[in-house]
Amino acid sequence: GESVGLHLPTLSVQEGDNSIINCAYSNSASDYFIWYKQESGKGPQFIIDIRSNMDKRQGQRVTVLLNKTVKHLSLQIAATQPGDSAVYFCAEINDYKLSFGAGTTVTVRA
Amino acid sequence: DSGVTQTPKHLITATGQRVTLRCSPRSGDLSVYWYQQSLDQGLQFLIQYYNGEERAKGNILERFSAQQFPDLHSELNLSSLELGDSALYFCASSVGLAENIQYFGAGTRLSVL
């Protein structure tokens, strides 16, 4: 299933379903955003980025949506797989600094 | 593999001690960043160096310091360690100064006993 709306710290998804991970950012002046995936015992891994002059960007099985009006980012993962189980962070860059959100732990059910 | 190398992977030490964490950036990257990740604080930006010079500072304590050497590797020095300094410390690197994708190393897990 999908989860939309407010940021959730955890998300449980059936394998094969689509996932939506939400993120609210804090600084309206931020103009570059990145989604990272962090698997257990590893460092954050780049997934996809988007600049503020765009509202949508697609990668391989992932789509990022940006709504500047409400300062909201979302990451959509299509056909979620067991290897997608991880913590997902959104991050905004402002004044050279990368600020991370709280993270959403995604668990994929077989 | 991100191409960013951090050593050591694990470090166990006692309160009051000093440790040095090392980071080698990806080949060609001029910027190095340090982050602290703890359970209650999440990922916190500490400091950034670009081509040997400090460029941005975050929530870095005065007991902590860093430098970037001419070969672009970086070291994070943590002194007068406290129990609360136990955390994962990540290094990241990027090509330029800003609005660049940062690639993270696997981290150093510091345990202060």
C-alpha cells in the first residue's frame, strides 16, 4: 500500500507495492534537495536529487516530488523490493550545509 | 562502494581521551564534510573543508577540530571525550563547494566508555 500525508517515522510496505515517503523541510530559501538511503551499518547513499526550479524528477524506480508552497518533498518508490528496506532521509542544502530530516524507516514485507 | 574511505571502522576509548578519525575522499573531490549520527540527534553536520580550507561550520563542539591536508584527506580530532560523544561519525566528499551530491563513507563507530 501507499502512505501519504504527514511524515511518518516508519513505513511498512508489501513487496511489490509502491511506497511514498514524505518529508517537510524547514528553510524556504533552500534550493537543492537530496534523498538518501541508509542501510543498517552503512553510510547514507545518494538516491536522487532535485533543484527548486523543478517540481518532479524521475530516476530508476524512484520519483521525487517537490512542493515549494508547503515546503514538502516526497519520494516514491515503485514496486518496492526487499532491498529497499532502509532508513530514508531527505536533505536540504542551504549556505553550503546539508541538513537532514529525521528519517523514515521502511520495512518491506515479503 | 562510494569511494570515500574512513578509518578506523570502530573505536573504543575512555572518557577524557583523545582520538583521531581519518577520511580519504573520492578521487577528484575537493570538499570533505564531517557528520555525527547519534540515536537522539540524527545526522548532524559538523564541518566542511574545501581544498584545505575550512568553509562551513555546523554544530561542532570546541573539543572537536578537523583539518584537510594537501593530499585532500581529512582528520577529525575529538578530545576530552565524554560518554555523550559516542556516535557514528561520517565523512562525505563532493566535487565542489555547494549544491553538489555528497558521497558518504561507511563511518567510524566511536564508543566512549
